[in-house]
Amino acid sequence: MITLTIDGREVEVEPGTLILDAAKQAGIEIPVFCYHPRMDPVAACRMCLVRIEKMPKLQPACATPVAEGMVVHTDTDEVRKSHAGVLEFLLANHPLDCPICDKGGECELQDNSIRYGPNLTRFADQKRHLDKARPLGPIVELDQERCIQCMRCVRFMQDVAGDPVLTLHDRGGHAVVDVAESRTFDSIFSGNTIEICPVGALTSRPFRFKARPWDLDEVESVCPHCPVGCNIRLSLRHGEVKRILSRDNEEIDWGWLCDRGRFGYGFVHEGPRIETPMVRRGETLVPVAWSEALAALEQGMQGRVGALGGGRSSLEAQYLMRRWIREKLRTENVDHRVLPLTTAIAPGPVGRIDDVNDADFVLALDAEMIEEAPVLTLRLRHFQRRGLRIVSVSPRAGMLDMPHEDVEAADVAQALRQIAQGEGEIGEAFLKARKVLMLWSGRGHDVAEAIESAIKARSGETYTMVVGGLANSFGAEAVGLVPGEGGLDTRAMLDAAAQGQLDGLFIMAQDIEDFPDQALLEGALAQLPFLAVAQAVPGRLTERADVVLPLAAWAESDGHFVNMEGRAQRYYSGATRPSGVHDDWQLMADLAGLAWGREETEAALRLELPALFEAHRREGGSVPQGGYEGGEPGTVRASIYHKGVTPDPFLRSLVPQAELAGRAE
């Protein structure tokens, strides 16, 4: 540890700590613009200059590491004059847009100007005028007049996202941030630049002019769109979600979000919703009371029946659904796997996302990380730049959007077996590595078996995670929403329905647009005598259903999601729901005949599932029967903008055309 003195306070910190961070630990604020805790310092804005004894000039606190015995002053006349001078230059040409600027009320320039700036300006000339409110892409607008060239956005795109789509054009007083030549700001991480911009230069097109910060209520939540489980904050006004911000979690997301997680909330209020239960009368769905809809569902779910529970449902609803299916319907025909997925819980010890931090070898197995777990990609890229070795084993090259080594193999399982036997330089490195993390798409029983063999072949630490599921696929599998002995998986249920061997099917919170065999799906729906659907938004299934039950959206309900590492995280309701909808857990409690509220449901979970997810993390899960068995290279690739749910109104413009991945010759 190193001991230094800051403004008369003795502080003890780790070697390598920056003065700025040491001051934070002591409760001393130093103003900044260019500094961001998740990016390397550049000392570009000079706002954080401090006096260090025995040094001839003021030094940037954001880029100067501490030293033993160092004495720092952050509040002298000299330092205050420096702060005022930097702000005076920044404000010389800054427009007086505060009354209409979206950043007003949470603008760092505004806050620092009030606290550290000069009372009067000496500049009386006409301010410079640049482009205002110019779209850089479908999500982000740029106001060049407000930009202070802190370079946060440029550095994020270049160093963190690895896509240098933003750059600084020209020099000196003419310098402006803009997209690189012949580029559009179409990165899937573009929304992060809006949040880290210290002024109102980069703004969100969906949120623009919708609300002021002081008009918004903040609710803690968890992203519902992929298995990473990024922590978020819902900003609500009059019960409507107006924007989503990150909620920095050191162990999961580092404060970053993909654009799907940041902007995929429009369906809650902007799109059509199912607002009342409906029962089919002839060719028409007719609104009915909840009691009548539940009675129709119970009557229809007789005989040979099955159920599909969603990877987007709460853990509470999944648990209650399992009890309904097995205790009341007395069937083992249940599954959560509608996406191309064999299992959501890999064999072997399940890892943590922050295992990337000290791993020395990452093996990506048939995994397209940027599509399946985008924010995890940013952490991988960070440590790849610091020496982490990343190898992708997949049917085609270039599946990882970062520097890595490719092992192109049509048979991923066989390639993994060869690596585990120490074949080639990659195999030798795999066996010798101190800590290995395997990131698997979750597709193929043969790959699961190869993973088990690879774990046994190593003597060092080895962990696995499945990246190909939905927000709560791990939870669905852990509580038992997979076929039991003699039960049918998703494909088998659809096969049985198409052959007239299934009497009823219940589907909750599933969008089957991603089911690989759409012809089979259509054949099953055409022959199925009874279909009941419970979800928040209308779609293909509700058009064909005999009973439709409206569910609250995730922003309107409380519950838990379990992410890819088996971490159960609580999300909270905040948005005002339509009056006729129910929570998913409430619906399942009614169907299971359990007169439970939330407290009783959570108490049962705690009683019946003690340390379940931690046990899975240490030991791994047994791979359930059935599920998706892999596919040929050349199948249509999913996009993170529509994976597992009907495209959000805000994201429709971002969904790319279907892209065929060509077979390697």
C-alpha cells in the first residue's frame, strides 16, 4: 500500500492508483470531463489539474499515479484559477441551449460551471455556429456546437467497442467529433456514447424532448433481452418508460449496455398490447373475464397436453409453472427451449462473467458473442488487449467481433476433442493454461459431451457458460421446465400436434419466430385442437389461439431473472400496466390452484430451491434430453435486435435484412 496526503488528509491506496481515484476514496471531489472510470486516461480536458508538491507545474489528477509520500492540493487559488480558465474557454463558444437541451439538469458542464466556473465571461464576440441535431445513425443525434472534445465517445468506440466509427476531424479551434468518412453510426453499442457524453452533444432520438431529468422516477431493473443480465435503471414519467440507463455492476456489465438493452423498451407503451383475456368464439376472439378465460383454459388442457414456458418469464412464474404442469396436469411434456438451444446450463462447473478477468485462455464454442451476449464481448475485448488468449471453434471463421484465433470446423465437438487431447499448439496451450473459460452456444448434445471430456482432460481451473439462451433460460432449466422421463421436448410436442397426437398446448412468454423449423410449427398449429397463449404483446400465436391471457411486461412486474452464470437478480416494477393484465407468477399460481401472493411464492422458492443456482455453478447441470441439435453453416443468423421477441418499435429500423452465412469452401 502507498500512503499520500490529499488536502491534509492521509490516504492509503493500492500502487498504481490515480490521484483522482485516491481523492474519491478520501471523499474529495476533483472535477473532470474527459475521465471515465472504464477507459484509459488521456488527460485531454485539463479540468482535473492539481498541485503536487515538488512538481513545477499543475498535474492532471486523472492520469498521474500516486507515489509514496506524495502531497497533493486540490483547492488552492492556483488550482481554482485553472478550473475557471478551462471552463471559460469551453463556454466561449458553447451555445446557451440549457432551456431546451436534453442534458439540462444532469450536464457535467453545467454542474462544473456553477461550482468552479467564472462569474462573468470576457468574450463578447459572436459565438461559432456548427451543425445542430444532425442524425449520425438511427439512434444518435449530434449537436456539434455543444461538443467540448472530451473524446469520451471516440475513445469508447475505438478502445472499448473496437469500432472506430467516431473520430475527431480537423485541428485546433476547428476540431469536431463526427463519424469517420463513409460511415454511419450503426454500432450496436452506440447508446453508451449518449450516456457517457458529459454535455448534450450526443442525444437519444427515442428520448429526445420526452422528459426532464427532474420529472423522472428511477427504478432498478435487469435487462430482459439476453442471458448476460446487465443491470439497468428505468427512467419513468407518469408511469411510462422514457429511457433506460446503465447501472454499473462490476461483476457483470461494467456499466455498458448494447443498444437492444438500452432501447428495447418501446413495446411496453408504444406498441400494441394485449389488455384483456380473450376466448375464441367461432372465428373471433372475444374479450371475457379472467375467471371465464381460466375456466376455458382448464377445460381445453385435458387429455394429451404440453406446455412451453418462456426464457423471458420470471423465476417465480417458472417455478409455479413447473408445479402446475407436473402436479395438476400430470404430464412431463414441458420445455423452455424454443430458440435453437440444447441446454442453458453447460456441463461442468458453471463460471462467472468476471472469471474473464483472470482467465488466460477463453474457448468460444459455436458462439457468436456479439449477437448472443454482446456486453460480455466488451469484457473479452478489454482483457484480450491485455494478453488474454481467445480461440473460436465454429463452423465458420470470424464469428467473434474482436481479435482472436479461428479453428474452423464443421464438427465443433470433434474439434474440441482434438484440442482436449493436446493436438497442435492450441491444444497444448489449452491443457497447460492455468484457468480456462469455455463459452458455448448451448447447441448440440455431442458438444456437451465433448465439453465434459475436455474438463476431465485438464488439471487447472475450467469453467463453462452457455451464451445462447434468453434472459431467464438458466432459471427455466434449473427449476425443471424441461421434459421429464418419457416427456416430449418442443420439437416432439410440435411433431405430435402435427400428427394429431396432442390435444392441447399452453405457451407462456414465448415468441416462436425463432423456432428453426417454421414448416413444422405451421403444421402443428393447423392440427392442434386447443392452443392457449399468455404473453404481453399480440403476434402470430395470439392470432391462432383459443384462449389469450394478457401478461404484464417486465417493466410492469416484479421478479427475478437468472443469468448465464446462475446469478438470480431482482427486477422491480415501475411502469403503469393496463388494468386487465396479470403478473406471470400470479397467473401460474391461479392455474396451480395456489392462493399465493408474492411473499408466499418467494418463501416456497427459498424453501424448495436452497442454494440451487450455486450448486449448478459449482457442479454444472445435467444436459436435458431433446433440444436443438445444431445446424448447418448457412442458416439465417439471428440479430440481437429481434432475438426472442417481436422487434421493438424503437428497434425496427435497426433490424438487418436476413444474412446468409456462406459455407466455407
